Amino acid sequence: NAGVTQTPKFQVLKTGQSMTLQCAQDMNHNSMYWYRQDPGMGLRLIYYSASEGTTDKGEVPNGYNVSRLNKREFSLRLESAAPSQTSVYFCASSVLEDTGELFFGEGSRLTVL
Amino acid sequence: KNQVEQSPQSLIILEGKNCTLQCNYTVSPFSNLRWYKQDTGRGPVSLTIMTFSENTKSNGRYTATLDADTKQSSLHITASQLSDSASYICVVRPSGGSYIPTFGRGTSLIVHP
């Protein structure tokens, strides 16, 4: 049982380049989330998808786009990367109607030069 | 605005000693409060969950308490081990509409031999 799988684990980009972070979960969860974690700031919500076919902005959505491809997959895209987007990105999933326990992936460390 | 404040920001203790981490929140009404443990380089994992009516919940050497009147929670770690070195994050899930949880910034615990 893989849980939540994120790819890639590490990525280095130059300013202005684009990339997509992939996330897949095999727990049949309906809700999925993207967070970023910066030193001293804790986890901040970028976008979330309550169910397949819906997406909503979180606390820090600027500079990002998301796609809920199907129930299993939720991708995060940086169209024109900026140094301020250097961070560790975590994907998570949960069952919305349950207690809301979030199951996290291992994280994707992104550096923008 | 919903807030979750944790203290201390960081803590260093010797192996075998006890410690207590604090969490104050303004989320109201709330559905549940969780403590997550995040090992270095990994995603957070749920340790305990408490609902409004619960005062104490244990998970091995971890004991969480909740005072819903003062909106405070604590996580007590007994007989600390080197493997307890991690970040501990308090997360409060609201009820009655938005289900998006509010995260604290975490307490970084280092256990020295």
C-alpha cells in the first residue's frame, strides 16, 4: 500500500521555467491538497480539491495552478517559477466526511535559482 | 481569522526526560484537534486526535490533553527517546462549514543522548 506518492522528490529550476509536481493516492480518498512548507512558516495550503472535478484556492495560491486529473491524481503546476517558490511541497489526501486525517506524501524539494 | 499558536518554537532535552508542548487555538467551533509528528525529510503523520468532549488521549508515550474552555491543548512526551526528535504540529479542524484545517507552525524537538 503506497499511500500518497509524489514525484519528483527533488528538482532545480531556473527562474521563469515551468514544471509540474505530480501526486497520486491509492486510498480512495475524495479530497486532496497541496501544501508548501518553509522554515519558520509551517505548512501553508496552496490549493485543494474537495472531490473529483472541483478545485479551490488556499492561503497562498498565487503563481500556481492545479489539475484534479481523476480521483487518484492531483497535480500542481508552476507556470513561471520564481525564487520565492523555493520550498518543500507536500501533497496530502483525506476522506472529507470522516475525521479529516490528512495522509501526506514524502515531499518534493524544489529550488528555483 | 482562525489561528493556531504553538510553543515553544524549539526544545532540546536529554534522552529519558519528559517534555510538554503547548498549542493555543482560536478556531471555533471546531470538529477535532490533532497532533502530527514530522520526522526530518518526511511528511507529517497523525499521532492523536481529540474531539470537543475529550480531555485526554494517549498513544504510547504520547499523551494529549484538551481544554476546550480555554482553547488550549498540550502534548506530553514521557521518557523521551532519540526517535522522538522531530517537529510536532498542532492542527485544528473546524466544523459547521469550512472543513479546511488550520495548522500551527510546529515545535521542533531535539532529544540528545
